[in-house]
Amino acid sequence: SPLMELCSKSCYSSNPVIAAKAVQVMTRIVCYCCLQLLPLSCSLYFSPQVVGTVESLFLLVTCDPEKEHAYELKVCLHCAVSLCQVHRDLCPRFVDLIGTRLMGTSGSCSVQLCEALGAIGGLQAGALLSLLPDILDKLRELKRVQEPTPEQVHTKVMLCTLVFQTMAGYDWSIEAKRAVEGVIDKTYLWANYRIARSAARYGHHSIAASILSQLREQVSSEHFHFWLVSLEELSRGEAELLDFSKQPSLVQRLSQAVAHYSKAVAALKAASTPLQSLQFQSEYTRLRAEFLQCLAQLVHTCHSLCTAPPPAVASAIAETTRDNLQRYGHITNQLRKCVKEFRSCGELYWKLYQSAFDADPASLANIQILQQMCVLMAHSVERIAQANYQDEVSLEFSYQQPNLETQHLIRCCQEANSVVQQLTRNEDPKTITHQHIDCLMRQVEILAECSLCLPRYFFQVLQSTSVKELQIFFFNFSDYIYLQLAISPQPRVVGESISVQSGSHLAVKVEGVIQHGKRPGLFRHVSGVVVTVSSQLQARSSHNNHDSKIGGDGGSVLTQTVAPHRDFFTAQFLLAFPTGGQYLLIVEASVVDEKSNVWRTGPRTSLTVKSHEEGGKTCLY
């Protein structure tokens, strides 16, 4: 096209501004074509022209250290990261290119180089491995600075993040560990917190726990103290799973981890405030503890094959129930109980996924993989403990362009899934042998020793969307007589009920406003709101308790999907109260994105309605 021809001529201009603009336009076109699978990407992307333009621009703006080209360098590095995102094979090439300028730069230029390396290093495991000696040398160089500038402090934090990305999945060398520890001893508290946060995000929980233990007593408020305590306990719990020196037994390591996670959940409750409820963090931590508890319970069940042999009546029970697996006694029912526990934990992870509307894609993938772990274990145990088990569709762990943290979890799931595939599928009759138990134990070890990488949404919210100011208005209709009740949005006295006459209808009007943060629609947009109003009869009145002709629970559920207009929405419902008694009225709002996915973000409001009999007194306000 004429535009591409113009960019091809301008990208090698001696003017850095013109060259940066041309490279930026060319990179955006090529990346868009690659993502949309358009033919343009085939002819341009794999040719050295596009990559060569980015490399030449980088050398142009960094060849003279006395001249600063901050804008041009930022554009060039952003183009390099974009190209690596659409084609991961370019990561080593750009890492080597950027690494050549890492040691000879300082100030804002060094910060930009480290940020670009961090963006590329988060795409692929081992992408920065060849650059590790230079990163450690840069850390030692900055360590010797007595009074570092804010840019140098930020550079040290980014360099530690690069080390964490590089060492993900590898054993720490003595040099790397000493370099990071030396930086921690001579860095500000806020910078140390950021280092600990990066360590937790990439699975280095022992380092994170040691840093957080020094920070929790040096904060300004009680809520910050408990927040740091929760992070420390969480990191110590994950570190216990990998510490074979203290607790060689798998059961003991799981028990210690669950104990630390329980302390983390309690600390998160203490750290929450009305403005910062920490609901996602609390639920994420609680579900991780529950999953580890399920693994521990499965280990105890596997041990029972040797410690609790089947009773003498096991054969008779198997013949009576026509279940051949009952011959093995206690372990059969316990394994089936474990299946239910894993499935229940997986369902809770799915509910957490639906509530995280503002989470970034990588955080959602993290939750989804943890949910798949529960499903994987449920399938594996059910394959052994159910006589009529049928092979289901194999679990899919391939996510579009997974990042470094996601790749680590996926590898663990694939390894655990490959273990159970080794078992014989068609066994007649079904048996529970030590080979089956060893496979389950091996799966538990793989998933327990898979270091958890905390998602970004656990620490940082890039998109903020909430439904606020949920107003509820009520109107009573009885015998075609219009009566307006002055109840808006709650009863006058907190805790009192709304009174209606039995056999009448209550018109409920729900209004709300969608509030956005600084970057609305960064990951997904709000295209609709699902408002659900449900009424449930809690207790019948004394006048009709003896009436056996009245059936049903007297409840109803009404749902309406509305499209917000300038972030304002309204919905109306008509509820019937056929019998006298006390009803629980629940109003809940859910968000619908542009792909028609429903996210259970809330809010959720409950009210009490009393339906009086015709002979009783009806209180109208």
C-alpha cells in the first residue's frame, strides 16, 4: 500500500522523530495483520525489513550517550515488545540487542531498557537467561551507590524483577542470591515491597517471605500491617511446599502450608476496610488453602489402602450393591468423597472467575488454570474409584499467548495429566491397586510442588468497574387500586420489614449507576446489566399454617437484562405475594460484557417483606 511504501522510505531517516513515527506505523500494521491472520503479515513480517527497521532505530537513538532521545527510544522499545508478543521467536534476538546497551546507560534510559526487557522476559521462559551475568553486574554496580536517585532505585527494582523472571523454574545460584540480597539491604522500604511483590508474582516465595517479615513492623497503619502479614504467611505457606529439608513428608508439608494459609486469610480479614474490602484476595487465598486441604485429604486416603484393609463383609457388600469396587473397603468411599471435594473447589474457582470482571487476561488465565487443576484431580480420582467411569474430553491447557507465570502452571498441569494417562483404561473387572495409588500420589506431588505465581490482579487493578448507588423503589397494587409506598430505597427504620397485603402485587423499580476508574474498558466493556429479583417465603403466617391446600414455597425469580444509558440503568419488576407470611427479597446485579459473558460482580441487596392476611392490619407508610 502507499502507506507502507512511505513508511519503508522514512524508517531509515536520519531524523529520529521521523524514523520513530514510520517504524511505529509499520509495526502497528504488521502486528494487526498477524493477530487478524491477514495475508499482509505473511509477506512483511517474516522478511527482515520490519525487524531490521526497529533494530536500526534502536542503534540510532542509543549510539550517542550524550544525546537523549527519550521519546524515540520509548517508541522503539514499544515496537520491539509488540513484535515479540505476536511472534515469540524474536524474543532472544531483541533481548541480545537491548542487552548490548544495558551496562553503558543510566538514568531514564536505563529504566526504559529494563522495562522493555521485563516485558519481553514475561513472555517466554528463559528469554533473559543469556543476559543474567550482565544483569547481576548492573545490580552490583548500583549497590555501590551510596545515595541513589529515584531512577536508580527504580532500576534496581526492575533488575531484581528481571532476575526473578530468569530464575523462574531454575535453581538459584549463589551469585544471583547474593546480588538480590545485597540490593535489599540497601534499598528503601517501598522499593523492597515492590521487590517482594515481584518475587511472589514469579513464584520465589522464600525471598518474598524474608523481605515481608522485615517490612510488616515498619508501616503507618494497622491495615497495612495485616496486609503485609497476610502476604508473608501466604509466601511462607508456598515456601513450605518446596522445603524438603524441614518437612520431608508430603503430608506434613501440605499441613504446614494450609496452616500458613489459614493465618493469611485471617490477616486479610483484619486488613480489609470499607474502601478496600480485599474480597478477591481473601477468596483467592481461601480457595488455595481449600485445594491444598483436598490434596492432603487425598494423600491420607491413599495411605489407607495399607493402613485400613477391607473388612470381612466387603465382598458381601459388593455383591449386594453390585459395586465391585466395594471389595476394597474404606478407600473406595473415601476416594469418591475426594472427587466431590475437588469438584466443589473447582466450582468455587469458577465463581471467583465470574466475579473478577476487572481482572487482566493473565489473572483470569491463572484462576482458570487453578480451576482446571481441581477438575484434573477429580477426573483422575474418579477414573480409579468409579466403576462406570467414562473417559471425557481431555483437558485443554493451551491458552492464547500465555505469559511466563501461566506457562509455569500449564507445564505442571500437563505433567500431572500425563501421569494418569499411563494407567490402563479398560480394566475388567475394575481394581484399586498400588499402581493406581502411586499415580495419584505422583499427581499430588507435582501439583503441590508447583510454585504458585500470584496473579497481577491480586496486587494491582488496572481497570475498575463497579455498580453503585443501587436504589430500590416499591409500589403496591391491590385490587386495581394504586397505592404508592414511600419506601426509598430502604425502610425508615433499619431492620424493619416492608408491609404488603396478602394477594397483592409489589412493583419493584431498581436503578443504578456504573462507575469506572481511570482506564475504563481496558480489558472489557459493559454492554448490559442483568438485574435479578427473587422472593423466597421464609415463614408462613399463623392464619394459614394449618391450610394444607396451599402448596409451593411462594417464591419467584425474575430476571431482566437492560442496556445502560450513559452508565445509568433502570429495571422494573412486578412481584406477587399469594400467601401471608414473611418473604426475603433479594436484588442482585450482574454485568454483561461485549462478548455476552455474564460476570457476577454484584452488588447484592436483601430486604424483608411481610405479607399480611386480609383480616390483619396492613401498615402503609
